[in-house]
Amino acid sequence: MDQEQLRALRAVVDEGTFDAAARALHITPSAVSQRIKSLETSVGRVLVRRTKPTEVTESGSTLLRLARQMDSLTEETLRELRSEDAHASISLAVNADSLATWVLPALAHLAPTVAFDIHREDQDHTAELLRDGTVTAAITSDGVAVRGCTVRSLGAMRYRPTANVAFCARWFSTSVDDSSLAAAPVVVFDRKDRLQERHLLARGVDPSTPPRHVVPASAEFLTAVRLGFGWGMIPDLQRRDGDGLVAFDGDAVDDVGLYWQQWALSSTTLDRLADAFAVAAQKELIVE
């Protein structure tokens, strides 16, 4: 593979247009276009949809991942040659609740030597960012390794249906049953969030029935539940004594398994990152 062509593919996808890619690479838009066309001709596939912003095809995702892997290995090699104190850079995908609780403390001791580009995404969808080459590693709920990646189990985050005391007194004063759950407002993180939906389905309630508030930020989601907007599935790691919240549905829990996936590369930086998460998971997650 021609490295300049692969670099052009990465720039077109990252920058969103051929003109922006040309500015990033310090070449002309026609040169970028020619490199992409040559790469597409060599593999016999369309790699980029000429939309605004540009979109990578499935075949393009495979080559985009290769381009990022080559850049990662080149960067790490040059860093070792220049100075051990030079910063490496890692792009990784993390679910919001992990990011709000245990991930940043796990990364803190690496921050002096590693620059992190963190992409926040639902744990059920972070693997997609690995597949299309956007990130080099991810915390995901998918235990099946993405092609070209390795996977290891971290443990599980435990969630409980939670609300404030006044909310429970209003909506569940008699009992927590399908009727009260169908009427009580619920808070969801975003349209991809299925935790509340799974709990409702387990209790025999149509998830589309209750009124819902969409609050797409982990801390603000917790605040909305604390203020009585509705009930939500809150991880035990976010609960604090005296926060006014109660788990209202008996022993009901949802343990969300988390896995670490990374490119199958011989990379000291990725290995250090994986080890840091493994140590933190032993302390913070439910590990069998």
C-alpha cells in the first residue's frame, strides 16, 4: 500500500472534505483527489462517498484502520528514537458512565506521557468506532473481538432502577408493578440507551408507554434523577451516601459486562493502557 495514499484517505475522512484534507496535508485538492482515485483503482473498490462531510465505505473502513495502524506504529517508533519523554497519542472510545466514574483515574498516571483523544459513545456502539478505524482501542459491551483486534474482559458495571425519595412516594407509594412503571416518567441518556428499556421489558411494560426525559450527559443524567425528573438506571459507582436516591425495585439489577478491545499491534503504549484498565477494573468493577 502507498503510504501517501493511505494518509490522504485518513485526512479526507477526518477532515470531512477534500479541500480540508488538502489544507491538512499541505497539498492541492486535486492531488488529494488523485491519491484517493489511485488507491480506489488499486483495490478495485469505492472507498469514500463524495458527500459533505465525506463518508467512508465499508471497504474504506478497512483501509482507514490500516492507515491509522501504520501511523500509530510509525509514531511509536519515532518516539522511541527521539526521546522516551515524548508524548504518544491514543484515540479510544469509552462509554459515558465509565468516563464519569473510573476511567479518568485509571489514566491519570499515563497522562504525562500519553495524549488521549477520547470518544464518548454508548458501550453497545463503541466497537463500531474500532471497526471503522476511528479509534485504536475501546471499552465495549461486545465480548467478540472486532476483526484485527484483541479482547479481554474487564468486569461489569452494576446498575439499579433508582429515583429520589419524593418521586418514589408519588409514583410507587402502593407498589412497584407494571401499572406504576407504565405511568412513572423515566430518564434516558440518549436514543441508544437501552438500560431503562430492558428493565421495563423485564417487568412486562411497553418501553414506549412512560413519559421520558432525554438527558445526554452522565453527570446531568444523575442530576435529573436526583431532582425527580424521573427514574433511571444508575450505576452503583455513581451512588453516594446521603444523595437522596434509593433503589426502588427490590434486588433488581442489570450487570453490564465491559470488555477492553484494542488493535492487535505490538505497541508498548497500548499494552500500558490495557494494563492500567485491568488494574482499575479489579478495584472498581464487579469481577468474577
